[in-house]
Amino acid sequence: MTEHTVDVRPLRKPDKHPAVFTAFDALPVGDAVILINSHDPRHLREEFARERPRGFEWTYLESGPQAWRIQITKLVGTPLPRVLGDFTALDAAPDAAGAIWKLQMNDRDLDSNIIQLPPYGNIEPHIGPDLDVLVVVLEGSGALTTELDDFDLTGGQLVWLPRASHRSITAGPRGLRYLTVHRRRRALVIGAVTT
């Protein structure tokens, strides 16, 4: 095993975690980064657990008080597939509106959210961004309004929203919950229907 030392003590705070991830990602499998820091980098370990779960081994070599030395060994060549959760177990208040789940990984090309609209809540009419969006209706009901017409949304449907299409979504009397999958982009603003 080859070890590569990364001393983050002289770096600016916003540069510390990226420097460690850059060094770690450049390693061949089986090699390690020896991180030197002025305190226990608990937040970095949490970030590794979120971004590279099961793909690293974290070993304390020295635990302060002046310096902390941690060996971070690379166990796999690429990030591992993993189960992110169970949408049937999400426990959001019935009147909650907006994203109740989203992808948390920083290093990704894909974006995905579970959006919940309360009864009769809506996403205002808008022109979609320059990307396609796949929608999977999980539960509840509602209506999708397009430039031409409206159509009902019900649990189990797969809906494609073409890039730059005109659309709005209104939840039915039981609300609406759906999963979106698309390239990364800015979040939509969700508002309630006013009568």
C-alpha cells in the first residue's frame, strides 16, 4: 500500500474537504491518504460516508491534541450503487409542500426529488427548463395542464415533461406525491392555489 499525505492545516476552510477528496479520488484501489488536521475531522468523515459509502476505510493513527492523523484507504475504484431509502416510509405532514426527499450526493449529474403537494396545492404555470423530466406519480391524484389541454394524474403513471414545455400541476383532494428524475437544475417554486 502506498500512502499520500495531505496536510490541510495551512489551507483555507473551504479548500480542505475538496483537497482530501481530490487526493482520495486519484488513488488506486488499496492506497491511502494520510490526512493531517488540527482537530478531529468528524464532518469530513460524515461527508465520506455520504459520498463514498462502503468505499473507504477510516483509521485514526493519532488523535490530537496538537495534530490528528487519519489514514483513509480506498477500497473500490468507483462509487458503489446503493439503496437510498424507501419512499413508502416517508413521513411528511399531509399539508407539506415541496421536496420531501432529494438526492444528497454532491458529485452527481442526475437529480431526483420526491415532491409533495397538499390537497389542491399547485405548481404555478411555467415553461420548463431546457431539460427533459421524467415524473413517476407515487400517490394521490391531480391534473397536469399543458398548452393544449389538461389530463389526470394518478398513482403509478409515468409522465414525460419535454424540455421547455408549458405546464402546471394541481393536486387533487387527497394531495399528490411524485418522483422527478432529470439532469441537475434549479428547484421549482411551489405555491398554493388561491381562490
